[in-house]
Amino acid sequence: MAYAKDPVCGMEVDTSSDLKFEYEGETYYFCSRGCRLDFEEDPEKYLDPEYEPKM
């Protein structure tokens, strides 16, 4: 089983999840639909190196 970090909240998530989104050739995985929707709305906010996920 592989894991990835949810870029919105910072949780570790299973990469077999359907909660994923592709952006600029990279696939991102999410813990919930809400996190995925937030990311879809403003991916650059969550990919900014200065962004710190808050759970």
C-alpha cells in the first residue's frame, strides 16, 4: 500500500483512493472531498512552499 500527503491538510492518504486530482501532470491525493475541492479551486495556494497545512 502506498501513501501520499494531502497537500491541503497534510494527512497521509492511501493512493488507491478515488479522491485524487491531476494538476500539471502530477496526481495529488486527498483525505476528503472537501480537501480535493479546496485544491481544485486554488492549487497554487496549496503548492506554494510557504503554505503550511493545518488539520
